[in-house]
Amino acid sequence: MPADAAPDPVRATLVAILQQLNRVEALYEGRARDQALTLADLDRVLRKFPPIEDGEVKLGIALGLLVRNRLVEVETAPAPRNRPAPPAHYRITAEGKQFLVEALAKADRIA
């Protein structure tokens, strides 16, 4: 990609999601439930991220793509009787960490 070309907004969003999930996992090491984020948490954290703020990328769709490609895993709890299900929590996988490392290494290279 030429140096003056704009970065791909979808790829940038995927990397930003993985960065946030990785950050939370490291921050709350040893507290498994706190090492995952809900879609609402990610929306709050990434609300001002340009591709999301500009409407170029839908956060839920990008997160679904990461789940489908096994870079993020989803944790759900069963719904209590007569109540709505609690929100799903998302956690980065080992494959997601590898993708993140490679994506950041490519971004740091000089062409």
C-alpha cells in the first residue's frame, strides 16, 4: 500500500477492537469475568474512533466478523426465567492476539 493511501477503515476497526479486548484482558489478569467486554462497553470505548464515528463501519458487524473468524470468542450466560438474557461478553483469543501482533508489526514497518 502506498504511503499516502488511506488505511482501510474495516481493518483499522478490527485492530482497534482487538486492542481494547487485549488491553482489558491484561488489565484484569486473574479476574476472568472482568477480562471480557460487552458490545455496549466496546461501543462506549470506540465511539469516537473515526471509522465508527463517521458511520463507515458498524461495530456490531466488525465484532461479528472477528467472532466468525475465531479471533474473538463470545461468552453468554443463560437467561433467568422470565427475564431478558444478560448481554454477551467478548474476549480475545490466542489467534486474535497473533493477528493483532502481526497487524501492529506491519503498521510499524517502513516501506
